[in-house]
Amino acid sequence: MVEPESVQFVTVTQAQVPLPVEPLWDLESAAVLLLVRVPYLKKLLRKHQQSIGPRIYQGSFGRRRRLLRASDIQYLRSVLVGSHWRAPREGTSAPEETPS
């Protein structure tokens, strides 16, 4: 008669997740953060899909919701704001230095 092999069961009580985990935002919340409407945000996502990471969805296939990473929102914000808003240029309303 052959003896059965011993089987060892292991239970996992805690899972370790490396931190920090990048936050995820749904399209409605991301549109509020970017100060745009959801249809325009979808247009931006299509236009800049090469510069944004892979798509993340939550929920089942019929009712899934698109999620954006915080880094995607930062990239879209830099696209919307543009470099000409970041630093004052000559001839703008920036305060001028007065000779003393």
C-alpha cells in the first residue's frame, strides 16, 4: 500500500504592498482637478494617448470606469497650462524692477 504524501497548508494573513501607491482618479474627478469638462478630457486622452500610461479600468466589462493615474493628470495639466504661463516674459504684467 502506498502512503499519501503530506500536504502542507499555508494561510496568508497580511499582504505587503510596496508604498507609496500612486492614487487613481475617475474621469469625473480628474475633470474637476483639471478644470475641464469630461468630453474635453476624453478628447485630450485620445490626442495624447502615446504620452499617457496604459489604460486602467474598474468594474465589470459592461459597467467599467476609466481611471487615471496622478502622473497622467500632472501630464495633462502641463499640456493645458503650457510653458508661457509658468514664467513671466518681457512685455507682460509681471512686476518690473525699478532702478534705485
